[in-house]
Amino acid sequence: MSNCIFCKIINGEIPCNKVYEDDKILAFKDINPVAPIHIVVIPKQHVQSILDLDENTVSITIDVFNAINKIVRLLDIDKDGFRVVANTGINGGQTVSHLHYHILGGRSLQWPPG
Ligand code: AMP
Ligand code: ZN
């Protein structure tokens, strides 16, 4: 998607602080972190949100969670714990229309979220 900020990060038009990459997934530090560790995990294929996953694209989530499993070990937050969030739509607070998952860690997180 030509006007998608995360697609621009994937194709190198916009720089990022990369923490993980494979053929299907890119993960980078969030530019506006809300926790000591705040990583954005995105599929390289443009899908707008969870709502746009279908039988052809839902396997993306397997790739995402495989990557998350590696990233939390790389960043050494697997033992203390972390949170994975996919903000979706207006009430979910989604601001970028490219499917993404936040990994939050490095401190104790509150529940419920605000
Ligand atoms: P959401 O609000 O759930 O759609 O998440 C989008 C996230 O992307 C926000 O936490 C932003 O801070 C983050 N973000 C936006 N632009 C960039 C960027 N260029 N580099 C890193 N993170 C970004
Ligand atoms: Zn995109």
C-alpha cells in the first residue's frame, strides 16, 4: 500500500529501529514507547486489521506469533512476562491501518487498560 506508513518502513522509505526480521515479519521499536520495552510486530504483507484476515491470510498470525516467541526471548522478557496487544478499529485505538501487534514489557502492566 503506497500511502501506508508501515509499508514504507518495510520497503525502507522510512527508517526504523529494527529488532527482528524474517521473510514474512518485521519488528521494530515503537517510536512512542509506553513501556520500557515496546515493540511493534508487523507482517510484510499489507492487511488492514484483524477484521481483514480471511482464509487466505489468517496464517499470517502464525508467522506473527512465531516471531513474537523469538523476540521476547531475544529481549529477555520471556521470564518476567509481557503483553501482546492488537488495537483494532476506533474503540480499540488503532492509528495505523496495517495489522500490527504491540509487545509491551519491562515493567508490571496494569489491568484493565485505560
Ligand atoms: P496503534 O495505535 O495500535 O495503531 O499502533 C501504532 C503504533 O505505531 C503507535 O504506538 C506508534 O507510536 C507507532 N508508530 C507510528 N509510526 C512509527 C514509526 N515511524 N516508527 C515506529 N513506530 C511507529
Ligand atoms: Zn501497509
